[in-house]
Amino acid sequence: MLKNVALAKFPVISANTINRGKPLLAGINGNNGEFFIKEINGVEVGFFGITTQETAYKTNPNNVKGVTFENPIKTAQNQVDKLEKAGADVIVGIVHLGNETSSKLKSEDIAIEVDGIDVILDGHSHTLINEHVNGTLIAQTGSASANVGKVDITLKNDEIVEAKETLISKTESVTYKSEVEVANFTKKISESQGTSFNQVVGRTETPLWGATVNGIAIGRISETNLGDLIADSMVWSAASQVKESSYENQPIVSLINGGGIRDSIPEGIINRGQVISILPFGNILFLKEVSPAILYDVLENGVSKIESVNPKTGFITGVDGRYPQISGMRFEFDPSKTAANTKDTTKPFTKGERVTKIILLDAEGSDGEVLNRTDTTTKIVLASNNFETAGGDGYTMLKSLTNIGEGASLDIIFEEYITKLTKAGDGVFYYPVSKRRSRAVTSHVYYPYTAAITIKKGREIVTNSEVVYTIDKGKAFKGKTDEKGI
């Protein structure tokens, strides 16, 4: 990171990221690491940076050894005082805190607690924000280049009279002319990677859902079939790794955090570029030996951010990247019970009471042994990755356990597994939408419902015709469309 910051032709700042008593970014590019002032149209605009304290566990903890993330509110107040003393007319906080309900401290908390901030440019929660809180404009543009944000600040007699945000959407952006030098540079990179990225590694008969669907980060709140499939590939790789070792006859389970799965795969051909877009971090397979008692702690952490299940709709709230996508086991949890305390990483892990049952699965995926949460002697191989096993996403209970093996990066393992399944299926494989590996205990009753589907051939509605259809590539049914094509 420090090498990349040194290459930048602009200041990079984070006032609350401290290393050896001073800002981590101090001294790079002549930067103090905390703030800078830029004159714009005769107005002195001061910028300061704040990074979420969640970084301590939302990145691999091994990456930030010796680095602390100080209190954002206290730091922000200190920065406002410094910028005002330095003559700033306008103060902008470049803040990575977001507005997720699961976060202990949000950008609006800084706006409420700290006076003197005119604009907060926010991140972290990947949401659209355009609101004024305590006289401060908070703006965030979503994620994945969905929008570009523009903030206009109007002053009269050195006093701000208006601060407003407007958005340029991805659709609208095509009306802007490309910067030739940048376009040529990115084209050159894309062409150099194209041959590798376009290499076909398999084919799926079913869509594989993993990341954000209709604005909901499904992999961070529930089981997904792509999460199941990746976890299956980890068990498969782990089994070959422990073969002919003392761990060979132990049960193998796997876990990957839902936040580590960054994309979905539509039905059809799968290429290497898609695999990398799904697992872009280069995380490596790590094996640890766990007991049932530890496994309960692991899954308690995984569901600790779930807030509730609406008894009327069944809708689950409490999105967080630690949600466990698993294989080799299934579990049930009750969100109404006490959650594990994982908010304050400076304190020891506190056990939760939500996970009501963990069941090992056999090779066919059928229920096997129900694990006892007080069992500290039975030995199980847990396949995860170097992010979780280093304590990332709150999985601190894994950190002190001895590694019993390290494998390839997850994208390579997943690619090989897809190829294996495709070959076994004579050129295509089928994977169900759900294997019911994680289930929230709720009083909600999932009633039968009716869906009306209009059949078209091209743009023409197909009326009064026999059709054959399936649901999620399941059993085939026959039906007949009516005069409206339904």
C-alpha cells in the first residue's frame, strides 16, 4: 500500500491510521498523512481523512500488525481544529465509515458529534447517501462505478449558503468523451490479460448467485448456491491435501465469508475472468484442526450481525461480510437469541447462543452426526482461507490454532473444481439454488404463491400454445398459454 501511495500524484490521507505514534501515511509525497488544503476559486478548502476501525479485522489482521485505528470522532474534531487554525474556509471529511446498521460507528455520528465539517464524502457501506445531518452534507455514490458524485458548494461573503450532491450514472457516463491516454492504457492492459481471462473453464446449467442481487448483498445475509459451490471446492481440495496424513479420516468442513464472494455467474459458459472477478483477493486455502466447541464459536461469529427475521415476510436483516458460506455441514440459528460480542475487537470473544444445531454431512450431503457444543475433544478439519484464519471478519477464535496445511489460492481451486464438474457432466453441470446448509429459525410460514409468466418468442407473445417449463432446472412441467401468452 505504501508503495502505491508513493506512486500517486495526489495526497492520500488517513488521520486516524497510526503507526509508531504518527499517521501511517506521513512523509509520503511531502504529505503529513492527516490533511491538506487546496485553493479552489480563491477559497481555501481543507480535506482530512478517516478510516473505519473495522479495518483491523475486515482486512487480514496480518496486514496491519502494529497499526492502530484511533477513535474517528476524536480524530475528526482534532482535524477540524487544525484546519480552522490553518485558515480553511471549507472543511471536507474524506471518510470511510458508511451507514450500515451493523457498524458500531457511522458517518452520521461524526456529523452529529463534530461541528465545523461542511461535507463528508463517505464510503464503506456501498450505499447511495445524499443527506444533511447537523448542517453537514453526507454524500456516497454506491459502488462498482455505478455513479460518479459531484458536490457543489456555494459561498456568499465567505459563508457557505449551500452544499449539494448530484450524480452522474454509469448509463449517463457514456455521453462523456474518454480520456485518450487512459483509454489506451486500460485497453493495453485488457488485451494483455484477455487471452487468459477468456479461457473457458466450465459450463453451468444454472445461474450461480453469490454477490449483490437486486440491490441486496445476498451472500452476506444468507446461503447462496455460489457460496455452497466455492465451499464444496474447498472441501474437495482439502481432502486431497490431507490424504495419507494423520488427518485423513477426520471429517472435513469448510467456510468462506460471504463478503469474499464478489460476483455471480449467469447460466452458460464460465471463463477464467469470471472466476477471478468472483474471488479477486488471491486468498489461500488454510487448514485448521477444530473441535465442535470451536466450530460453534466460529458459526456464532458468522451470524452475530444478523439482526432479525421479519415474522410476516421472512425477510432477514443484518448484512455483514462475515456471513458463513459452508460445506460438509449444515446449521440452524435463532436470531432472537444472544449474539456473540464481536463489535469491540479490543476485548475477548464473547460466546453467543444463536447457533442451535450443527450437523455434519456425509459425502452425499445427507445429515450425519449432530455436534455437541461442549465437545472439546473430537477433531475436525476446517478448510478456510488466510483471511479468516488470521482473525479477519471477527473469526479471532481461529487465529491461535495451529495450521495443519496450506493450499493453492481459492480462485485456482475453484477453477479446477468447475472444470472437474463440467467434465463429469459431459460438458455441463447442474447445481441447485439451495442445499439448506444454513437456516434461520423463524415463526414465519412460507405460504404457497402463484406467479404469472408471459411467454414471448422474440417480441411476439406466444398465445394458445403448448409449452414445457422448469423451475430452477428441476422437474419439467407441461402447460398451455392463454390468449395473453400467460
